[in-house]
Amino acid sequence: MNVMSAERRTTERLAGSEYVARARALIPVLDAAGARIEAERELPADLLDAMHGAEIFRTLLPRSVGGGEVHPANFVQVTEAIAMGDGSAGWTVCQGSGCSMTAAYLAPNIAREVFGPANAVLAWGYGPNGNAVECEGGYRVTGKWSFASGSRHATWLGGHSIVCAPDGTPRRNAEGQAIERTMLFPRSSATIIDDWHVMGLRGTGSDSYTVKDLFVPAPYSAARDSDADRRETGNLYRFTSLNMYAAGFGGVALGLARAMLNAFIALAQAKTPTALAVSLRDNPVIQSQVGLAEARLRAARTHLLQSLRDIYDEVAETGAMTLDQRITIRMASTYAIHQARDVAEFVWQEAGSTAIFLKNPFERRFRDIHTVTQQAQGKSAHFETVGQHYLGLKASGRFL
């Protein structure tokens, strides 16, 4: 068991703060590109160049392949800052970063091939029917996957697949469960389906893609989040990709809500609603609601960040993560998403007709944050899982 000293943990937090500073520096650039991101339904090339130049997509990559390997709390602050500029950019950074943790489960030479280039991004989507049939040297892969955020700027794609014997029979582990591995292949090997026509987070380009009978060499597959297959010893990789998706998307929601609340506070300085005698700023109801919104956002943010800091330190001492810690991450992440949504709804309501115009900083973010809550990471059912755990029942959620 490898444990990490307190001095090393402090050094990592300081290194991670540099990535946070780079992300915050991009906020005005991202904000200015919002209309283009919406229109193109993907991140424009010049914006991607700026993000790659700041190494924003490399935050969760191991240092061994040129990544930041940052503290989870720093990662959340990165996704929060990027989302303050643009929600779609924040979402794709979180998704791509979670995918990049696969590098910790690959042979070093394969990890460097996939993630070594400065513009490297791995993307994947959901697909319950992917199959990887064993053959000499690897697998023959067939499947369709959807919701592949960032797939339009990805260099590699992944396909979660059930491993099958040559006769097509699924391989099973000792518990009788079908064995799943994630197959990695260049984006050019897949057929892309342009089906991302949605209400919010339009710029994520979360298309579907297919492959049929594609040969994938065995070293280009991984049992992600498997302790037995993990090659990297850094404390970050005792967190699963599910842990980091949850926390990172919590950061995205917080960033969207923070941008909306800041914009509303600026609006309240100048706007006097039609038929009212006082400005928004001088309205006692608005004053109270702004105070409550600020408290909600800060409390949810602090809860998430401090939970990650505490758990990181605990895991560094013990060398392993517990179910209770995974539950805490899911609880804090989902709570952050829901509190952020509530703040966004307050802003939308009280900004009045100002909020509905595309030129103002509310409408797009309102759509984006409500798309965040529709995704798996924002489901209210996660609180059922949390409650089951604290009531001494077996937690039934799949996203731990």
C-alpha cells in the first residue's frame, strides 16, 4: 500500500492551482465565443487552440504522459471556471478529463500514443450493446454509442463493450457478471452520426458513433476503474472516473449559476422593472433573495470542495476509498447541481424580460443548466441512494 505525505499533498494542491488560474483566465474568451459555440454546435478551432495551449484538457492525465494529475478539488474549480465562460466548454472539459483517466490503466507506450499530442482528447458515449469478440491479437468490435460529448474535437474514441468469446458468448467474471472493457480507436475509424440537436449544451457536439467489426489490438483496451489493472500509483487514481465525473459536473453547474447570479447583480444596479417605483437593487424582496442565492451557491460549493479535500487526504493515508466516501462525493455533487439550478431559476424569474433576449447573459446559461440536470449526473434519484446508505440499507445506485 502506497500512502502520500502531507507535504506531497500540499505540493499537489499548489500545482493544481495553476490550472485553476489558467481556466479563470479563459473566462472572457469563452464568454465572447458563446454565440459561435451555439451556432456551430461545437467548440470553434481557435477556442480549442486556446484551451489546449492552457492544457485544460490535461488536468486529470498522469504526469507520466504530460498531464497535470491535479487534486480533485482543483479539477472542480477548473470545470467551474470554464463553465462560467461557457457551459458547453465546461461540460466537454469535464467529460474529456474523466475519459483521460483511462491512461492510468494503459501500458505507458500506449498511453503516450493516445494522449501524448498537445491536442489529444479521448471521448466516448453510452452504449449498452457494444460487443468485443476475442480474436488473435485483440478484439473485433461492433457497437453504437451515444451522448459522446466532445467527440467532434476528439482524436480518439472509446467504446464500452462486453467481451465475448470467439463464438459470441459473453465472458463472465467470478460473480457471473459480463466482463466489460473499453476499446480505444482513432476517431477516423468510426462513423459519426450528427444527432446532437438539443435545447441546451449545444456546443458539446455530443454525437453518436458506430463501428462494425473493427479490429482493436488488445493493448488498446482497458478495464477502467479496475484496481487490478491500474498502473499509476498517484492518489488521484484511487478516485474512479465516476467520482470525477460527478464532482466535475457539479463544478459545471456551479459555474453556470455563478455566471448568472453575477450578471443579475450587475443588472440589478441599473434596472427598474416596468410599473415599479424602485430599482431591482432597492427592492427588499430582491435583496433577500440575492442573499439566499449567494448563501446556497457558496454552501454547495464549499461542501463539494471540502468533501473532496477531506477524502483525498483520507485516501492518501489509507490507500483505498470506502463506500462511505463514494457516497459523500455523489451526495455533494448532486446537491451542488440542484442548488445551482435553483439559483439559476431565481435569476431567470427576477431578470424578467431581460432574460429572454439572446444578446443577454441569461438565456443560454438557463438552457444549459437545465440540460445538466437532465443528464445522469443530475438525477434526483441519487439522493435515494444516499438515503439508503445512511439508513443502513444497501445502496442501489449504479453511479458510485
